[in-house]
Amino acid sequence: MIQGEQMASIELGGTVKALKVERAKVQGELAKLNKAINVLQELFGTNTVTSNGHVHKRTLSTAVRRKIGNAQKARWAKVRTERAAKA
């Protein structure tokens, strides 16, 4: 009976060790996938994801926001003048 318990303990210990090794492999693969995802997001998006999963949006300076706003106002002014010319 004691030998049976030792055999079960040895088999269980080996199983736990094998599972830990497999977990380490999977964690390494996940790290590689996370890096690949981050690279793709940086290439194709304005949002970047940090290693802890937080998303950081790119911020624009006030001068750039003002420039974009003025350009949009100019576009709308052009549309309004074209509408007025048609009417």
C-alpha cells in the first residue's frame, strides 16, 4: 500500500512538472503574439498599447488642433459659398 501511494505521488509530481513546463512555453508564445499585435497597432492605428494593456491615444498640440479647426472652417465656408452661388 505504501508503494502505491509513492507511485501516485511520483506520477502526480511529474504531471505537475510537465504542466509547469507547458505553461512556460505558452506564456512565451503569448508574449510573442502580444509583441506582434503591438507592432501592427502602431503601424496601422493611432492608439498604442503598453505592455500592461493600457491604451494611449496620441495627443495633438493646441497649435495643431487650431490649424485643423481653421482648415475645417475654411472647408465649410467654401461649401456655403458654393451653395449660395447655386441658389
